[in-house]
Amino acid sequence: MNIENNRSELEEGSFLFQHPRESGFKAPEGYFDTFDARLTERLQTEQEQPKASSARVVWLSPRYAAAAAVVLLLLSVAFWQPWTASVEGKTMAENSAIEALQEVSLEEAEAYVLEHIEEFDEELLMASMGDEVNLSKDLSEEELNQYLEDEGLENLSDEELEQLL
Amino acid sequence: MVDSPTAPNPEAKILELLDSKMTFERGFQLLVQQYKERLYWHIRRMVVQHADTDDVLQNTFIKVYKGLPKFKRQSKLYTWLYRIATNEALTFLKKQRQNHSIDDEDLALSRRLKADQYFEGDRAQRLLQEALATLPDKQRLVFNMRYFEEMPYKDIASVVDTSVGALKASYHHAVKKIESYVRDNAR
């Protein structure tokens, strides 16, 4: 049914369409005249707020904690495998892959995992975390704010955030 | 001053100013001037009280200021602004709801309207607000944008990230529910 075309049907004898489309709300006199100045003041206040200490402990969501855990797992495998490869009879291709993995920096590995997080098996991610579901990590204020905004958590207090996680 | 939706403002000038670091602040000032009233009424219809609307509107523009460098221009500027304002309003309502039981909401709205010195609605407008309070937030949102602002479905779809067909159905259901509420409660 095309509702837009049948609008007259909805409107016929209707309460909604017999009255002016006004909500009845009003704004205080002069409100919009002073709004810009108050907003500017608030923006300045926000920009002047001191940055949080870089040593601050951040409670990470399981998703990000899992990503960090996978990075650690990959690195530990990369450094541990060379001593066991000959014993377990790895193929040349497998050894080449291990060597290649050893050349990947922590930052590169972390970036890759975060970028492809949706492709990782959830059970593998959770298993790789062990019992730890929260990690501390040094994040810049900007990174932290971006993360909280992405997760829709920016308006929560620290206590609410900890309870949630 | 009463609510009166204004026509969309040209975005080109604002976007041009926002493009340069030299003129970014001027562009943002112009953006606020152009859209503050429209966004105010959009938020006000959702959160009802003026003081709450003022908070949500300020939060909206703070988010806009911080988010503008990431605005990719895949949508109209005004629908992007509406999207942020909508998210802020819904977040506010969610928090507010945590402090009240669902059963108390209709009564609370009725009391708030009576106590609100910035509500000047007549009997029909009060009844409409009470009917709107019975709708789920997202249905009320769609109804408001379509009924009060007469926003094209395509633009509403961009704001709430839903298909036009689903929006039409949502609006249709909202109209039916409101009419039904008015029939049962008009005295």
C-alpha cells in the first residue's frame, strides 16, 4: 500500500489533519540570541580541560581485549615456533610463514587484527584471552574519546563503564 | 516564540568555509546560526522540556564541532546534523527512562506539560503530546519529522538509517495509534 499516495484517506475526518501542525511548545524570549555565545563559551571550556594522565587504566571491552590477546598469541607463536619446527617436521612453506610473521612488528600486527576483527572466529578470540577480560593500555585522550564515541559509551561515568564491562 | 520549521538552508557556503582551517571557525558559527532553531525544535519535540533541550542541543553542537573533520559528505549536511541531534536526544531519553518506571511516563509527561512554563499548547495540542508519549521513541521521531517538519521520507531515511518503506509503515502506524488515543481520551 502506498501510504503517501493515500494520505487523503488518512486525513479524512482525522484529528491530526484538522488542527494546525504545531506542538504548542515555545522557547524563552531571546533564547536563540544568546545560544551562540553560550555554546562558544562551553566549547572553550571543553578545549581548556587538562588531558588525562597517560598512565590512566582503561577498561577495554571484550572485543578490544580479545584483539590485544590475539596479537600477543600471534607473537608468542612466532617466537616459539622456530625451536619446535624441526621437531614437529614443519614444511618449508610453514617455516617461511613463521619467518614472515616474525618480521611483523607489534604495531603492524595489532593494526591488522583490529582492522580485520570481524573476520576472526569469536571463540578463538575469547579463548586466546584466558581469564583476563580487561587490560590496561596507554591510550591518548583522542583515541580514548574516539573509542568511547564509537561504542556509544561517551556519556557513561567511570563507575557505569566499569559495571558494564 | 513558538516552533516553526524553517526551510533548509543552503549548505554550500558553510561547507566551503569549513573546508579551510583559516575559515573553519567562521563556517561553524554560520552552521550554528543556520541550524540551531531547526535542531532545537527537533530535539524539543523528543525531550519535551526546554532546559533538557538546551543541554541536548549544546551537546549536539559539541559533537558536530568535533566530528566535522570526519564528515565525509556522503549525505546532506542537514541530515547529518539531524542524525547527531537524534542520537543525543535518544541517549538522553534512555538515561531519563532509567530513573523512571515505564508506567509512570505518561503521568510524568502530563505533569511536566502542566508545569512547563514554555508549553502554551491548547487542549488539542496537549492531547496530541500525551498521545505522542505513548509511542516508542523511534516511531515518535519519525512521526515528528514527517508531521511537524514535513521532511521528505528520503531525508528521514538518511537520518534514522532505515528504508523509506519501513518509514512509511512506521508513520502510518503512528497516525493510527494517535487517532485511537485521541478517540479514547478526548472528553
